[in-house]
Amino acid sequence: MVNLISKTLKFVLPVAIVVLALGAARLIGANKPEPKTRDAQTSELIVEATRLSSSSYPVVIRTQGTVQPALSSTLVPAIAGTVIELNEAFVVGGRFSQGDLLLKIDPRDFEIALKQAQANLAQAAAQLDEEVALAEQARADWLSLGRGGQPSAMTLREPQVAAGEANRDAALAQVEIAELELERTQMFAPYEGIVSERLINLGQFVARGAPVGSIHSIHAFDVRLPLSNRQLTYLSLPESSNPVKAANVELNATIGAQQQLWIGSLVRAEGIDPLTQQLNVIARINNPFTQSSRPLRSGQFVQALVQGQVLDNVFVVPRSVLREGREVLIVDNNNQIHRRKVNVAWSDDDVAAIDSGLVEGDVLVLTPMSTVTNGTPVRATIDGVQSAPLDV
């Protein structure tokens, strides 16, 4: 009997436990708590924006170049001799005035040559006077003898007089040459300027035609500025066949801790550089020493801002808002972002001038955004005024 009960329990007990577990699971599932539901909240981005209006934009072309003198000269003596005097300013960088004596060559040989030429002239003049007197005497003798007819040229000593005149003229020319060479022993400054190079020293012998130095004027400097094809599109160049008003050029350079500024204008265009395929234009700065507290120096590197054409009815925006150079982000009336393709007429490192793709009153997003899709809701601060939040 006991064994029968034991066997029965071994069979019934596991089945009962399974039945109870299933029942408990159903009871728990029937009484589980309902999850609370929340209304979906719309996520909005906060951006800075501005309302656009068209305007005129003067194109400013940025370039750079090196200063060079507009007028420079190589000093070459027309005579040979020994240098006996040098101006104290005749050193590299020395400044001189127009008419200053730069150097002097020993004049003694040329003074002697002048005296000799003058003596030859006096002798030739005396011989001519003698021939003229003899010719007059010959005419008087012809008349006193009562001979008829016209006396011959030989009788009147006309050939001798002509030869005397030629000798006198030749002697006079030699005097002029001697005076000119004596004058050339002194080299005077043709203009106010600065010494660029000096090739001789005091006491040195210089040959005729051998350079002794070089100078340049301080009244005007030129700067060769390279321009790309794109920059040339917005610039009117001065042409000899069709002259136009020269564009203004602002040149600046940092000297020490100070920014120096000079104003010039475009004067001509040169050829295209075969290496860079850029056109070189020349900007001229007149009287640069009076425009700034620091003088403009030959060989100095300067930055240039060239005034170009004026673009009308364009939207000027920060360059940073351009996406891939041809797209901007616009906020519509529903506070949603939309991507807009635009055409950029001009741009530099700071701004872009857009001539199509935008209309008056468009709200332009200024905040940089890496990725965005059309219809993204935003909360924009437009020109410092924050828009109302989106409805939730």
C-alpha cells in the first residue's frame, strides 16, 4: 500500500507543479501593467540667421607684388679718367637731390686739351683774317690797275679764304668737343633719387662706357601684380587704344609693428606669364615718400587691393555659408530648413556675392551645419531676434 502511494506521488507531483506554473504565468500576463504613452516631441535645431536684401557690391581684387622703381638709370661715364671726388650720398641707399654732383673725374687732361683747342682756334681765326685781308688787297689792286672784266677767283684769293674759314670752323668744333669732355668730368644727378648700386671708389680709374653705378627716382614706384582670368573678368584694364579711368589700388605692408598704406592706380598691362598663365598689370604709386611715415623701398613685398567693377542687385553673404561652393540653407515660413542652389558671381576669403538663386526677404542660415535634410525644423535667431518655438 505504501509503495503504491509513493509511486502515485512521483507521477502526480511533477504534473501538478507544471499545471500550477502555467496557471501562475497566465495570471501574471493577464494582470501586467499597461505602459504609459507620451506624445512625441518634435526636436528642433537652434540656428543663427539673417534676412537678405540685395545691394550693390564693389569687387575688390586681392593680389600681391614687389616694388620696383618707375625710373632708374645706369651711370656710365662718357670719358676715361681717375675719380677724384665722390658725393657722400653716393653709397647704396644714399639719397640725393636733382642737380647734386655725384662724382668727379680728374679734369686736368681735358683742361689742357681745351686750352690747346682754343689756341688752335685762335691761330685759325688769325689765318682767316690774314686771308681775308689779302683778298681785299687783291681786289683793290685789280681795280687800281684799271683792268677790265671780272677778276678770277684765284686772283681774289677766294679758295684761300674758304680754306681759312674751314680751318677756323674745324678749330671751333675742337674747342666745343674739348669743352664738352671737360663738362663730362662731372656727373650730376638728373633727378631726386636713391643710389641702387655703386661700382667704383675714390682714386679708381674708370673707362669710357664702363658703368660706375645705378640710381633710381623716388617720385614714382611700380608694382607688378599678377591677375588670374577670373579676376580679370571684373577689372577694366587701361589700354592705349581704348583708355579708361585707371582703377585705384591700395597697397599695404607691415613694417615693424605698423601697417603702412600707399595709394596708386593701374597704368598698363604687360604680357601673360608663360609659367603661371596670369596677366601682369602695373600699379604706379606717385610720391610714395609723402603718403606714409615710412618710405616705400625698391624690392619691398606689398599686398594689393584693386578696385574692380561694381556688381548690382546681388546678395552679399559670408563665404562660410556656402556649401560646396554652390548651395546655401534657407529657413521657410514654417521654420523648416531647405537647401537652395545659387550662382556665385564673385567670392573672396570673406564674402560671396550671389546674383541668382535668392530673393528679397529670404532667411539665410548662418550657423555652419555639416549635414542637414530638407524639412528639418529649426528655431532661428534672425538678425538678433529669436523666432517663436515650434508647437509641441
